[in-house]
Amino acid sequence: MLHGVAFSQIQSRYEKVLDKLKATKGNHASLFKPLVTSLTQLATKLNYENVMNILKLLSDIRASIVAAQTEARQSEEAAQAEWEAALKILEA
């Protein structure tokens, strides 16, 4: 296969990306499992550039999940700070 790649050649990278998805808190990995499975099946038939694009997209998905979690955490911390301020006002 000219410029092709067998899945066995990229399996370690794929597993690292999948582990990173699983390591994120929540059930985000289970949401993307069908996508990852489909991309894995395609990876055995695609050329190297497309495989690298798939891995980049998976990395981008992980980054967006982390950004969403960070935003949610900041929101929760802000709400907690507001409740603490309201409690202090009530105690006074």
C-alpha cells in the first residue's frame, strides 16, 4: 500500500488517545466510543495522511471536552462563591 498504514502501526497511538478520553471525568469516552470504533475500522483502509487527520480530530475532541469541563468547573466555583457571599450577608 503506497503511503498506506496498517492499523497495527498506529495502534499504540490510537490506544493512547482512547486512554486519554477514558481518563477524563464523566462519561465522555462512552459518548465517543461509536465514533472511535468507526474511525478504527476506516483506519485500516486509509492512507497515512487521513489516519493522521483522524488522530488530530480525536485530539481536538479531547481538548474540547477538557475545555467544557474547565468551563463547568469555573461556573460551579463562581456559583459557590456567590452562595458563600450570600451566607455571610445573612449571618451578618
